[in-house]
Amino acid sequence: MSGSTLAKAVCSAMQRIAPLRLAEKWDNVGLLLEMLMSGPESPVIRPSRGKVLLTIDLTPSVFEESTLNDVSVIVAYHPPIFKPLQSFTLSNPLQSSLLKCAARGISVYSPHTSVDSVWGGVNDWLAQGVLSGQRGTVSPLVGEKLSPTSGESEGAEGRLVTLEDAVSLNDLQGRIKTHLNLQHIQVGMGLASAGASNSVRTIAICAGSGGSMLLGKDADVYFTGEMSHHEVLAAVAAGKHVILCGHTNTERGYLPVLAAKLRAELAGDGHGEAEVLVSQADKHPLDIV
């Protein structure tokens, strides 16, 4: 399979998994870098096999990993092109990775908030960890998004988990650490609270940076990757517990789930020979020391 054929197949499959219409208006999603077609006018180094690499961020180490694995398409959850760029230069490490991808004929696709919003996406995966097998409901935090053709619900912004039976905040912290495979998280206690033994029943969820979406919502706990200092102050002053896990730590664990979905879609399209890999080089940029 040629790289250009695989890129088209990936775009089509990702549209079925997480339609781009579900992305936030401020987002930049879809095919962000398209490889040149074959021919004498395109002197690029072409990957020889049909491989797709899933990552959260397209960093220099992830690019090197893509070359070692002879990858044709990178699906980068975060858009490597987000704001308008006035230039592409090798002096900027992130732009350098894109330029090198172009030189090697590697296409880059980003789903970002479309895969956050879609039912079965990142936020639902986080909700599963909160429930941890317990009875409860998962509902939209913000209004549902409907298909323009069928009118059926396709997703929503954020999630609100309502547990049938309340749990302690300590128990909830343990569930989240286990689900995200983390040893440490940050917790802010609501000012009206009297200790970590307080019971909680409602948890508002937003993957990544959720302050603007979570603030003001009626929930016992705000669970996200990161919030600004003043957003945390506002939340705890309103009596809300805050659980922060690191921006990409709330997203990276979903990549194996997305990989399985993408493999199934590609196989259904007759591209079962394509390999879908999850990056091993991709990681949170900060360490706790």
C-alpha cells in the first residue's frame, strides 16, 4: 500500500471513529500535513511499508521513532499546527519535525477535541476509570452534539459521572491513579470540606486542560489534566475538590483504545495489512523528582 493511499484510508477511518464536526470551533483538526504524490517532481524519502503511528504529541523523539519504524502516517492527538505560522524553519524544534515529516513523505493527521467529544472517546474512557465497575451514570457535561444528517447524538463536551453510591475522595483518587497508571496526582480540597474522607458522588470530567469548561459546573469534584492557578483557587473557594493529573496523562492511556478502533476500521475498508502502532517515545514532558 502506498503512503498516499494509506493516508486517505486513515482520514476516512478517523472520520468514522471521531467525526471532525465534533471538534471545538477553536481547534485545528484533520489532515494537517499531506505527503506528496509519487513522481519525479517529488524527491522525498518514502516509507516503504504501510504503518500508522499514534502519539499525543509530535516531538523530535516521536519523529525519530517514526523513521525507525518506517511509518507512513502519524496520527498526533494534539495538532502540531495549531495557530497560523509565518514561517517553517529548522531552528524551531517542533516545526523541524514537521519539515522532516514532509521530506520523508509522512502525512500527519490530528483528531484532538473530536475524539474528546465523541461517545466512546477520551472523556468516556476517563469516566470508565472513575466508575471502576461501580454503578453510576455518565452524561454530557455540556450540551450534546447531533449528527446533521440523522439528528442522532454523536457526542458532547466533557462528562458528568454520577455514582449510585458515594465514595470517599481517597477512594476516587486511588481509582484515578490506577486507571491512569500514575503514582502521584495533585488534589485541591474544597474550602467547605473537612478532610479527604468526605464522600463524593458527582465528578465533572474534561481531558487535557479543563478549567474553562469545568468552572461553575455543579459537581463534587473537577477531574482534568491541568487548570491555571486562579482557576484552582476559584474552584476550591466554591467548595469543589480538584484532581489534576498532568495534561497529557489524561489522554495518553486512550491511544491503545484508539489504535484498536483504527485497526478495525482499516480492516473493514480492505486495508487489514496496515500496521497501527502506539508510540513508545511519546511521554509527558515533565517528571516528578
